[in-house]
Amino acid sequence: MSTIEEKRLQNKERFENKKRKVRESQIDGPYRNPCYEEGQMTIRCVSSVKNKTECEKYAANAMKCKTFWKKVVKDRKRKGIDPPLPAIEDRPQVLEQYKHWL
């Protein structure tokens, strides 16, 4: 194989890997992102409303959610708790445990 063909093959593989990662993140959205639903609400609002200022409360809520879960993950890593991001079924208990950060 020539080097040009090898580079094309490598680029094609990279592109396929990126597409696969996007599909996986879309499928596993709520599992990997505890603020998935808040983000989806923001996106729905922005796409359906002409006046974007109406969506500020959704965006602020999503940012607050992300900030909270980043703090939780950082604290759990510091304490050596595995996994740092709790599973969906464990999140209500973790939320209760860390609610003083809200």
C-alpha cells in the first residue's frame, strides 16, 4: 500500500471512531451526563421559542446542575470513591448527601 492510501485509511478510521463516539454519547446521554435532561429542556426551548431570553432559566438550571455534579465528581475522586460519577439509580442518594452544595 502506498503512503497516500494508508493515510486515507487512517483518516477513514478516525472519522468512523468519531461517528461511533457521537452515537454512543447520544445513546448513553443520561448515563454519562447527570444533567442530560436539563440540557435537553434548554435545547427544546431555544428551538421552539423566538425570544431566547425566555430560555435563560433553563440554561441557568443546566449550568447549576453541571456545576453541582462537577463538584460531586471532584469530591468523590478526592475521597477515592469509585465510580466518581454515580450510576443513575444511586444519584438520588448522592444528591441527598450533597444537597448542601445546591
